[in-house]
Amino acid sequence: MGSTTDKIKGTTNEKIGQAKQKIGEATGSEEMQGEGAIQEAKGKGQKAMGDAKEMAKEAMNRAAAAANKKL
């Protein structure tokens, strides 16, 4: 998966998780609140993975550019 895909999926999971938590609060369902918290955390992890992939790609591009300058 690319960094953009990770970020999109992460944002989606984060928002769905937040919605589940609110629904759980409104209905008094601790199970739904828990599922929402887990899904929100998963989304945050996916977004962080996307950020890390993007930073790694940028670092590789800078290193390759620097190497090409030396040639």
C-alpha cells in the first residue's frame, strides 16, 4: 500500500471509529464504544504508517539526488 492509501484508509477508520463511539454513548452500548475506540486507534496507526512511508520516500529521493550531484 502506498502512503496516500494508508492515509485515506486511516482517516476513514478514524472517523468511523469516532462515530461508533458517539453511537455507543448515545445508546449506552459499551461494546460499540469499545469497537469505536479500537477502530479509531487503528486509523491513527494507518495514518502514521502513511506518514512514515512518505518520509522514507522523500529521504531516499534526497539521497539519490545528492548522489547524482556527486557524479
